[in-house]
Amino acid sequence: MKLEKEHQQQLQTMEEENEKLCLAAQQMRLSILNRSDRQDEEKSLEYVEEFVRENAVELLDPLDSRQRAEELLGSRRRLLSELETQIQISNASTYIALNGPETGLYAS
């Protein structure tokens, strides 16, 4: 389903962006730890953590597309099941004329 595929693509993009952010934060940590001035090291590392929290990518889904896609898939399955049942009933009760209506010979 297209809606589900789109949702998965957005999740993958979100994960990739968060991985990039973590790599950048790791580089920031390393640069802080490599400095000679260690007095503000703890405070600087807290800033890095805050940077990661503030810049993390989140997937916002105001339409709740994942749940909607699941509901549509369920509705589709129920409809197909009902149609299959109706077709079987219709096929079971169909009469075929052997020689036409004037003969009165029918097979079911």
C-alpha cells in the first residue's frame, strides 16, 4: 500500500538524520575532551546532550497514517471476503439452460 510505503520511507529518513546528528555530537564530544581546558568539560558535555535533544528528528503524523493504513487494509480484506462469499453463493445457484427456455430442461 502506498501510504504504508511512504510511512516507512519517512521512518528511514528520520533514522538516517538522527544517525548523522549522533555522529556530529560524537565529534563535538571528542573535540571537547581533547581541549586542554577541562574546567568546563562537564558543562560543555551537557550542552552537547542538549544539542542532541533539541535537534533530534521526530516523525509527526497528525493524520495518524499508519493506523489509517491498517484500518483500510482490514476493510479491504473484509470486503474481498464478502465478495468472494457472494460470488460463491451466486455461482452455486446459477441455472444453465441446456436447450433453451422452451424445452424446460435445466441443470444447476
